[in-house]
Amino acid sequence: MTRIIVLFNLKPGVDAATYEAWAKRVDLPIVNQLGSIRSFEVFKSTSLLGKAEPPPYQYIEIIDVDDMAAFGVDVATATMKRVAAEFAELADATFIMTQPLV
């Protein structure tokens, strides 16, 4: 399994309520239906443990992918291209590929 961690902030002028409604209505249900996905969750950052300053990222996504080859096929569909384009209009994101140490 590959875990993709996405750290992102909304683009200037994008309202948090607008993004969150889109994520609940479009992003979460569509991505979670992909055959290559074990799970997909979105989290809103609230604070830094033991610090007063705000977190460097507003949101975090955790995407657990069972099969990266199948994921490549899944994200190449017209639906996923649309979802990705909509996300890119809303947020500036960094996608980090990971794998467990054990």
C-alpha cells in the first residue's frame, strides 16, 4: 500500500465553506469510489501541538492506495480529471508519496 499525504492551503479568495462543501459533495465520494483506493480522508488543521502560531497548512488529505498502477488508470478518467481540475482551482497543494517502514 502507498499512502499519499496532501498538504494544502486554499488559494486567495477561496472561501473555506465553499471548499468544504465541494469536498463533501464531490471529492470525498468520488475518490472513495475508485477501485484503487482503500480510503480517502480530508482533515482541517486546527492548531499546532504546544504552539500558539497557526498550522502552516489549512487542510490535510490522507489517500491510501492499494495499487498505484490501477490508481494511474483511475485518475486518468474524465471524471477524475474534472475533480483534479476543480481541486487545482481551489487549493495550492503538495502531494507526498509514502510507504510504511515496516
